Amino acid sequence: MRIFGLEIRRAAKKLPLTEYTYPRLRPKDGRMSVSDIMANATANACVGIISDAVASLPVGVYRRERGGGRILEDSSPLYRLLKYKPNVTQHTITLIKQIMIHLLCRGNAFLFREYDGGTLSGIYELNPELMEIKREESGKGYWYRYHLDGVTYDLTRDSVLHIPAMVWDGVWGLSPIECATKAARLGNTMDDYAEHVFDGGIHSKLKVTVPKSERNFTEDDAHKLKQRLLQAYGGVENAGTPFILTGGMEADALTLPDNSGSQLVENRTYSSKEVAKIFRVPLSMLGESDAKYNNNEQQARNFLQNTLNPWLRLLEQYFCDMLPVYDREKCYVEFDRNAMLQADSNIRIDNYVKQFTNGQLTLNDINRMENRPLIDGSIGDVRFAPVNLAPLTEEYVASYMANQKLAMQQGDGSKKK
């Protein structure tokens, strides 16, 4: 069989069937579809902000050094896939963004791993709406059943990486919005109401009185009159049109709650704040004026620590499962969080000066972070330190004490003279 144009062979051993299927309870009534979630303006903005932020951070594979520190493992197949193109149709930023959308809206992300001669050669995102998780009869393992274009594929855990968001039953993940759909549904309901009021109705609630002389006025006549009034005066395009009735009919305004009385604006604002609270997105990033920061760096740091970091740690740990088994204790995957914390030029240069004078950075280290050409020769990779500092070792302490004793002796000799 083929999936994404790739040949997939079934395992020689028949996969054991079982009655346990995940998700066991996928409610049909009251469950919001992805299109319903994204139709909510605040949910759409939150999903876009989080997915774009995660996808825009550089990600790399690193190897731990024995004496501490790390080096970039650029020879790893996983590094090349995450750095350039994970598959023949997508770039890394598109794949990671798709993973985040699935996690935020459906709580699960599934990655199909393609191998060529035992080496990882491709990573593909699978639609969680088409996936089922089957538990083996022994209860110790799982396998996956994927439905695509009327064809069912049985996949093993060696070829599928399952990333759950919030796990309730130990297997199937739940998204933040699925656990609190009322706020998003309320926002959609108020959007529908506002659209109906401003686009399809007469903006003043009317009561039309028919004269008693019109005794032959039937319900069918009333329905026709209603349709004529809506056609002549309803909708945005007819706002301000003079209202004219003939035949002795009278129209009076009804004292029904209007939009201001029903607090439409306040309720929509409340709904937006509730959805933002679900995704843990700062209100300042959604255009709200009641949450401000002293500078952009403080806002970015708050967003990184409280919103992005849990998602980044989740992806980092599960991406490590795509490393070869013999490399998992030596190598790890990490997103570069510093790429998001870009300070202004004055603060950035001051930090460079402090780290350079303390020997933490070389000139070429600074040039790399600023995307500038490297300095030729060895001087660009030399670390400098202040000359008035020395390592606190036993040899240094002994030499220091000897110099102090000599200075005291010389001082006493000059006094005797």
C-alpha cells in the first residue's frame, strides 16, 4: 500500500485486534469542529499566534560533551530534516505549524516516519481526525489505524509518533479548547446574532396595528406584509429608508432590549478574554489595552515562559523519540528560545560587551549572533579576560602569600634605614 506516495509494508506478524479503540468516546453532539473553533475570532488569533511563534523558532539537534557543554550534531538525519525539509512537500516551518494547530484544536498530533535503509528520511503529519489508536490484547502496546480516501492503513508504533497535548485516559489527548468549548461557542453565537441584527433585520423593533375595518385581514396577509416590510426596510443597505404604511395601518416601536441594553459589546469582550485565558495568550497580544508591559522584551519573556515553553518542552521530548536509539542518551532536540528575546540595540550591545570582557563570548560568537561576517585568523576565536583577575587555585594562593610576605619584609627594611 502507498501513503503520501510512499510504499508502506505491513508487518509480517498480523497486528492483534482488540475491542479497545481510542478515542473511545468521541462525542458527536456538542463537539466543535476545527472550522467552528477557527470561526471564533479570538480562538483563531490565539491558535495563529502560538503556532506561528513555535514554528518560527530555530530547532536543532545537539550532542552533550563529556566535560560539559554541547556541540551541534549537524550530521544527524533528524537535524537535516528539521533544518531544511522534513519531506518532499513541506518545509519545517509549515510542518511544525501544522503540528501545533492539531495540538491546539484537536489535542493530538501524529507524525509518520519514513525510513530508508534504517535511516530516518522523511517526516509527515497525519490528520488526527482520521486516526484511531488500537490497544494490543496484552495491554502493553498500541498500534494505529489510519483512514484515508476510503482506504484503511494499519501502522505500527515504529512508523508513527503520537504527540498528545493534555492526556485524560492515558492515551488520547485533549486540546485546551475542547475542555472549555462554552466560551468559544458563546463567541460564535454572539457573532451570529450581531450578523443577523445588522445584516438581515429592521433595526427598530416594530409593532404594526391593522385597522379594525380590515376584517378580512388573514394570517396569510400578515405574513405577506411582514415579508414586504423586511424586503423594503430590512438589511444594512436599507438603513435610514423612510418608513411608510398605507391603509390606516400604524407602526409603533416596541420597548425591547437593544444591543446596548443586552450588553452585546461587553459580552463579546468577556468571551474573548475567556478564550484567551484558555490558550494562555496575553491580552496585550490580542489588542486589549488593559494589559501593558514596560517593553517588548518583557512581554516576549512573559509569553515565552507562560505560553510557549510548555509546548516547546512537549515537542522537544517527543522529537527525541525520532533519534536513533543509540543516540538518545547523548543527543537531544532543543528550540532556540533566545531568538524570541531580541532586546533593543543598546541593551544587546551592553550585554555583548559584558560577556566579551568576562571571557564568555569571542568576537566571532558576537558576529554569529548578529549575522555579520566572521573575523579571519585566530584572533576572532580568542577569549579575553581582565588582567587583574586570576584563577583561585592553591598555587595562586601560595604565590600571593609569598609576595605579601616579601612586600612586608621590604617595608620593614626601609623603615630601619
